[in-house]
Amino acid sequence: MTSSKPEDFAAELAALRDDVTKLTSSVSEFIRIHTAETTNTVFDAVDSARQKVSDTASKAQDRVAGASRDLETTIERNPAAAVLVAMVAGVFVGIVGGSLSRK
């Protein structure tokens, strides 16, 4: 059996404490760096999604505006047909609405 000197034990304990401190510092730095990277990735994804939604909404708005202009042009060219279509739609809504209210 080997005998350990108290000084050797104290030195080894001090070295172990130093190693634990360095390891704790390294793990903390690792977590800090990866947390920042993950946060940036999430923010980038949210910004990208926000931009895509904005672009889609803008395109939809442009399409609706274009359809509205086309409808307006068609009505100006054929006002009688527009009135006839509106009348047929009104009669249809009246029939469907009337039959629903009787039930």
C-alpha cells in the first residue's frame, strides 16, 4: 500500500477544483454561443416567414385590384349584361334565402 501525503492530496484537490472551474467556464461559453446562434436562426426564420406572408398578401391585393378593374371595365362595356347578371343573382339569393327562412 502506498501512503499519500496530505500535501499531495491538497495539491490534487486544488488541481481538481481548477479543472472543474475550467470545465464549467467552457460549458458556459459553449451554451452561450449556441444559444445566441439558435436565437439568431429563429429570428431569421420568423423574419423570412413574415416577409413571405407580406409578399403573399401584397400579391393577393394586387390580384383583387386587377380583378376589380377588369370587372369595372366589363360593366362599362356591357352595362345591360351586368344588370341582368345582378338581377339573376338577386333572384337566386332571394329564392335560397326565402326557402331557408321557411324551414
